[in-house]
Amino acid sequence: MFIAHIGAIDSLARGLRNAVKIVEDGILARMLNERYLSFTNTEIGKAMESGQATLEDCEEYIKKHGEPTPQSGRQEYFEAFINRCI
């Protein structure tokens, strides 16, 4: 049982080291900024993010600017990045 606890602490330490590396490198933060760029660069995006936009506001925005162009969320890329770090 003692050896199992040592193994668990080793795994925890490795995970914490990897988490620090992810934060210090800033890669994940850059990836998230790129992914949500439309929210931070538009007024409606900022209002939605802060919880101030209503459904009616969103509807008016779509009527005025048209349907948004679908973009990939690059989910697989995020998963591969995290898996490489683990």
C-alpha cells in the first residue's frame, strides 16, 4: 500500500509539472484566444461573453450582419496538444 501511495504522488507531481509547463509556455492561452477571437473583437461578442446580450440582440445582429460563417473549433487539435503534454 505504501508503494501505491508513492506512485500516486509521483503521478500527481508529473501532472503538476506538466500543468506549469502549459501555463508558462502560454500555448494554451494563445490557442484559446484564437478560438474565441470573434467574441473579443466584436461588440456583440463582448456583450454575449459578459452576459449582457439578450436573444433579441443576437437575432438583430444576425438580421443585420447575416449568418456567421461556420468555423472549426479545432477540438482534435486541442486534444492532441493536451495528450502530448500528459
